[in-house]
Amino acid sequence: MRILINGTNYHPEKIGIGKYTGEMAEWLAAHGHEVRVVTASPYYPEWRVAQGYSSLGYRRESLAGVEVRRCPLWVPQKPSGLKRILHLASFALSSLPVMLGQVFWRPDVVIVIEPPLMCVPAGWCVARLAGGKAWLHIQDFEVDAAFDMGILPQGRARQWVQAIERWLMRGFDRVSTISPKMREKLLDKGIASDTAVLFPNWVDLHQIVPQSDDGCLRQELGIPTDKLVALYSGNMGEKQGLEVLLEAARLARDDARIQFVLCGDGSSRQRLQAAYGDLPNVSWFSLQPAERLNELLNLADVHLLPQRADVADLVMPSKLTGMLASGRPVLATAHGGTQVAEIVARCGRVTPPGDAAALWLALRQLADAPDERAALGRAARAYAEEWLGDDAVLGRFEQALRDLTGVKG
């Protein structure tokens, strides 16, 4: 198949949507498909264009058998509601001529990654002009999340934007998303059940494996061997609700057993570090290189997964797959009945969003129960092996593409 992928984020971004889009494209290329990607220069989660790339010009490169065409975009140093809209609009506009040029390549299927919603019209047009199929894959319901979090104002504007979103979605041959609850959201938006597809994020079960110790990383980061590490690793943005972790750390400051480790970058890190940087039981680190991801995840005695209540089931934390594969228990903040709560209840503890006292109590209980932590960790790995292996997930996706396009293997 000839597969064209359009999205703002791509490899070599280490986390989030860019990581998954990159792995998907490279897996498809490795399985004999011609794959092209129209994307931007890497900038996430630092909100700073990576060294060796530019935000201004166009660039073509080949990565692991994938032809990548990078387009300009504006990256604000401090993203806000309006700045985020302009940021996404800059890529939608700059990528439009590149996308239209792909019509002559005649892709069998065009896959648009949302966010951003602004790229959806171009992807649909290219698919139709080329005589191919159009597939929309939603990693986050960005429109709903932006309104619910107050990034965009409520009122009549929400009704209009959501109406446009529904109209755009209904034009695609398939619309996929990453969790059963998010698929239910698609049905609520009027997407037909045979069009709405579950396409979850995955994990490389050979790259992320449980280890009996955390190697040299604990020593390199200066974390004493007798400390129980409560680890958060990932983006430090507004959707993560990291304040609850840091308030729990404030409550736990007199418990010498536990060290909170926050590893990552993002738009909120500077603000959070200024507010909580005085806590002696919190260590702050930047993202580790990709080749040390397994070592980092195995650093955790307990993984921390905060989630704001106002984005529940609008986003599914991509970091959860690696947590589960590492064979460590997960302590999440989520309301009962959400997708995160249903998964984590099998292999960890769930506390209400925003309740730092409840989070601290659950962490203290896990600290007192090493046998329970070990059992929950085994359950986490078992869940990952059953549901999240990359070859199984991407193999099902490849077959769905073949069924849609009619291209045989």
C-alpha cells in the first residue's frame, strides 16, 4: 500500500503523539509498505524546536524507510489558548501545498492524526482527489478538552466548533481512537458504529521489560538505594494535573522512605518548579534518552499517573503503556468508570482527581506492602502482554487498512 500520514508531531520526539506516529510509520514501512509523512520539525514536549531542525523552512529526509517532509510552524515559548491555535494553524497552512502535491503520488490511504483538527480538511481532500481512502485517528479530543479546561471560552462558539468537528469527522471512511471510552465518544458525536474503530496505543514488549534492579540510573541521578521511588515521567503540561502529585509530596515531606521523581519537560515545568522546588523529597530531571527508557521506567517502585477530572476520557495517557510493560504498580488519579480507572484498578490503586491526601494515603499503603507491589506489578505486565504488544496492535491496524483499501498482501 501507499500510505500518506499527516500530523504535527513525529519522530524523533520521545513521548506523546510523535513517538506513536513515528513507530507506526516505521512499522508499516518495515512490513513492505510505501510510507510518506507530512509533519513539522520536532519541538515537543519542550516547546522548542530540536537542535538541527528549523521552524522556518521545508525539509525532506528519510528515516527508517519512511519519506518525511517537514513543514514550517510557529512554536510559542509559552503556549496559551490563542497561541496554541495560531501554532496549529501555522502548520495547517504551511503543510497544505505539500499535502496537495501528494495527490500525484496517489496514496491508497491518507491517515490524519488529530490533534490538530485543522489538518483534517487537507487530508480528506487529498484522499478524495487521489482516489484513496481517508482515515482519521484521534489521539486526543482536543476540541472538547480545550473547552472543558477553559483554554477556549464556553458558549455559542463551542456549539459551532463542535458542529464543524462532527461534520468533518463524518466525511472519513474510518475514524479511530485509542480507548473504548473514547470510541463511545465518537458514537456520541454521530460517527457510525462500523466507521468508529478502536486503535489503541501500544508498547514494544521487547524494549520495555521488568528488571530486578534499576541499573546505574539511580546512582547517576543521586537517588539513595533505600528510597522508594514514586516516578512521574512524561510531559509537564496543563492536562496532566501535576499539582496533585506535588501537594501529596508536600504532605509526605516528613516520610524519609519515599522520593518523588519527576522526569520530563513541558509548558508547566517552570511554573511548577518555582512553586514546589523547595520540597526536599522531590527530584526534577529532564527526559532521558530513548535508549534509557527501560532503565528509567524500572527506576520506579510505583508509577504516578495524574489526570485532571475535566479531561477524563477525552485523552488517554500514552505513558500508561510503558508503565504497565515495566511490571511496576501504577497509582493513578481518576474517577471510577473512566478508562484509566478500569485499567489501573487491575494493577495498582486509583484515587480521586485533585485529592492529594488520598493520593498520599494510597502511596503510603503501597510503601508498606512490598508483596502487594510485586503482585500488582506482575498484573501490569500481564495486561500489557495480553493487550498492548506492538506487533499485535499494529498487525490488526494493517489488516484494517487492507480491508478498507482492498489492497492485498
